[in-house]
Amino acid sequence: MAIRYFKCHTLPYPSYELVADSTVAGKADLAWVNGPPGAGTSGSTLVEYALVASTAATTVATAGYLDTSVSITGLTNNANYQFRLRRVNGIGSGEWTGFVQVRIAS
């Protein structure tokens, strides 16, 4: 009898420690840490990071990133924005991080 090994492919683990800062007018800088150390991508190749920026209930930007930081420009000065992030792999999307809030510099 042959023993077979299967690799389980699941949704990616969440990222964490999302932080946002704004020191330049119209721009927000965001950084995060990948999901639990050593967690990898849960058996499927990591495709992107999906990032959502919103004011109240209106989404103003969605983007995918392979890095652990990004700058978003074209934002309204002196406005409050909320950002959240999730990892995406070939199976689907992981959990969103909690929202972080930043007031855009003027």
C-alpha cells in the first residue's frame, strides 16, 4: 500500500499591525506585517495584498500590493481616512485587518 501526501490549499492567513501616517499633504503612508510569522501563504502562492481606503462608507481606492508598505496620493487634505488590508492568494481572500485611521496633512 502506497502512502500519499496531500498539500492542503487554504485561504491566506491575515496580516497584522497595519499602521498609517500622513506627513505630506494629500498623501498617506501605510505599512503592515505579514500574517503570523512562519505562516507562509497557507499552501497557495500569494497573489497580492488588497488595500481599501475609505471615508465614512465611501470607498476611494482599492489596490493590490506585493510589498509590506505603500503610499497613497491624491487624498483630500485635512480629511480623515480609514484603511484596512487583507492578503489574497490563488484560493481567495483572507480576513481583513481592523481599520486604522489617519488625518491627511495639509
